Amino acid sequence: MDISVSVDGFVTGPDLHTWPGLGKGGERLHAWLDHEEGRRLSDATFAASGAVVTSRRVYDDTDGWAAEDGFFRRPVLVVTHRPHPVVRKGDTTFTFVTGGVAAALSAAAAVAGPQRVHVMGGASIARQALLTGLVDHLRLHIAPVLLGAGTALFDGAARALEWLETVDTPGATHVTYRVGRP
């Protein structure tokens, strides 16, 4: 699982109703992607992934990653409560899973084959994925910002973490952990 987070643990800024998507100041969480080093790190993550799991809200807020090719060029499993037909954009297939996060992770593992499954936000999907006990590694992209409020990442998702690696890029420190079992 990869997710950008503020130093104080928020994955969005406050006031999502006025500032849709990332909340007030939330765009700073992803500034690391504006730098070559950050893009290389992100590209390597996706290259090693055979499938992606994300939320319906993230899908809707990005208009299905509006690009014609759907950006990912691999299967994306979208966790939702609202059934939706499969969407194909170039090499990206968005499949909407109504059975919950564990069902989406299972379906993603089936289509990913030997490659890993990449779990990316939002916060609710990240917490639910951690609570399933199916997340092996967590990479936090820690942006040097204190948002003070917003959507908390770890609210109720307690797990032991074992540090594996730290990489610094302009705009963030990327810390990878092995996730302990429940």
C-alpha cells in the first residue's frame, strides 16, 4: 500500500466540502510527484504492480483518471457500494467491486498473477485494507506539511510496523514498512 500523508497524519486537508478532492492545502501532499525523483519512484511502484485497488471516491474525484488510457495500464479494482459496469480506457480496466475491500484485494491478487497488488487511497480503503491483515508492506509518502485537520489515515487501524527503507526526494520522505499481522 502506498499513500501520501502529512507529518501530522492526514491524507486530505480540512474542509473537503469547500475544497473537493484533497481538501484545503491537500494538494501539497502530492507535490513530490512534480519532481523527477518522485515520478521515478511512482513509476517503479506501478511497474512492479499487476493490479491496483482504490476507492470509488478517488475514482469519481479523478474522473477515472481522465486520460484516454486510464493512466494505470493494468486492472484497477474500485471498491464501491454502487454497482457499475466495467470501464475500459486503453490498457486500463476499471472493475467495480461491491463485496468490500477484502473481496477487491482477492480479485486484484487473482488478476495480478505473480506481481504485487498496489493499494492506494483514499484513507477509508487504506484503513480497511490494513484491518484485513492482507497488506504486507506500507509505504508512506510523508510530505513536509502540517495540515492540522483533514482525513486521518490511521484512525482505528493499529498495526505493528517494521521499518524497511527510507528514500528522500524533493517534496517528501518515503518510508517503507513491513506490516505486522493482526
